[in-house]
Amino acid sequence: MKILEYEAKKVLGESGIRIPKSVLVRSPEELEASLPSLPDNLVLKAQVDVGGRGKAGGILMTGKADAVKTAKELFSREIKHVPVKEVLVEERLTITHEYYLSVAVDRSTKRALILFADAGGVEIEMVAKENPGAVRRASLPLIMNDVPQFMVRDLLGNAPKELGPVINQLYHVFLKKDALLAEINPLVTTPEGVVAADAKLIVDDNALKRQGITVNRDLTDREREAERHGFSYVELDGTIGVIGNGAGLTMSTLDLIEYYGGKAANFLDVGGGAEQERVKNAVLLVASVPSVKAIVVNLLGGITRCDEVAKGIISAGISQPVIVRLAGTNEAEGRKLLSDKGYQMPDTMEQVVKTAVEMTR
């Protein structure tokens, strides 16, 4: 789950990393009440979970005299279709140089990957492409509690030594918060010292409970509903709904849809032993996606009974066509139930997918 900037900065501040003086407001009136404690030059930053926030008009510079007026303007905006409900009001820093620093999980090596660049404030991919030598990296096992000093020196290169402690402090945040990514961009030097001008923190969804987070804000309403039912569910942007049992079978179905020129609207693994009510809920969930024109149900009956699957599909009673492939336990009973109701049941997985693709063209 992505943590909003003001939340990430609070975590950084608690770890000893210097952050700008700030106040979080939820209305222009709240800002007006806070003005006496704020400096003359301010930055207003919309707290929205979107990339490219600054270019989209989500960050505005202002003076104290015009702060309330600027806040009203920012609260009236949508940043990439996301309404602004919270604004972080910060002191405007006197920046002498910007750097980039991040710690992330490297899935290929199962280690922590630390990146440091002499240029911050822009996308690190752009920096790496235009000037590969500007990005330095270090990899270390996740069992290590600290970044060794020789790695810190290699990462810094010719950058000021006072940046060094921040590398270890951010690494500690990364470990403590079960993060997939902890990023400061830019990490800036100012006449007053080193400051984290921006911050990003992504917490592993599997660790939310341990971190005391009860609601995963990254989930859509349908993904939250799927979680409630215990489905493995991911929303995509196609027109063919997909329901399978087992991640491998479901992924294979998605691959076939792509191969035959279609686009899947979702991934839904209903799990093993799916009874009538569970299958019904899965079908209703997928059918609720506005873009879905047809649904592929591809289930193999082991502990899952095909007649229960058939009853679940029928009881859902959705308007979109459902193309079904059933094989395994009580297959004949399940196929007869569906056949009596007029459902299409091609013999092979390929034929099921081809039928769905043709229907959605």
C-alpha cells in the first residue's frame, strides 16, 4: 500500500531524518487558522495518490499573504481525476542541490537495492537513461541491520558526507516499516542542513496488519469485496471477465485471451473447493465491472465439484454471456445443469477463449 507524502514524512521525521516545517490542512479555513505559525514563503502540496502530481498542478508556490486564496484554488482541483481533500503546507526551502535516494526490494536477488543519484527531483529512470554514471547502487542482504560504511562512501561518491547518515536512516525505515520502497526525491542540501523535500513509502500488503494498518487504501471497491470473500483478484482494463481455480490455470486463461487477440478485464482465482455460493459471488463480482462483455469460467474439479460450480453460475443470473469449461468431479452433472439453461460449453480451453474473444469484438 502506498503511504501519502505527509504520512511518509512523519515516519522519516521519527527516524531522525530532517523534514520541512509543515501543517496538514483539510480546508482553506484550517490553513487560515494555522498561518501565524507558518513562514512567509510556502509550498502547497495536494495529498493525492497519483504520479506526476507537480506537472498536473498539484503543487503550488505561494506567500503567506496569498496562501488562503491559493489553497482554495488547489482544493477546487482534481489531480488526474482525483479530488484534493488534504493539502500539506510546507516551508519553501532554500535549496543548494538536489539528490535522489531510495531503498527497494530487488525481487531478482531477494536483497535490498539502494540507489543514490547526484540529480534529484526528476524520475530516476530518466536520470539513469540520460546519465547512467549519475546513479550509483548497492545491494545487501535483508538480514543486515545497517548499511556498511564502505557502501555508504561508494554510494555518495563526491556528494557531501553529511548525506551519509540519511542513507542508513532510510534503510532503517525500509526495514522497520516492511517496505517495498522507501524513497526521498529530492533529498536536498540547504543552508540549514540536509532535508527530505519529498518522500514515498510503499508498505508490503502482507505486512499491513503488523504495521497497524486496518484498511488498504490502494484497493478499489471491487478488490475490497474480493478480499472479503477470500478471492485472489486483480482488476485489468479489458472486456473479458476471467474466473479460474488455481493461479496457474487462471494465468494461462489470461495468456490465451491475449494470444487470440482479446483483453482480460480481471484475474480472479476462486480457490479450491468452491461451493455454489462462492462461485455465485465470484460471477457477480466480475459481472459488476462495467467493461465486461463476456465471462470465461475455467474450473477444474478436484475438491471442487462441477455441479456446485454450475449451480453458482446459474444462480448469479447475470446479463453477460458466460462461457464455461468444466472438467473433473461431477463433470457430467455440472455440464447437464448448464446445458439445460443454454450456457455455452466448448470442449477445450482454447475453444472457450476463442468464443469469448469473438463475442467481445
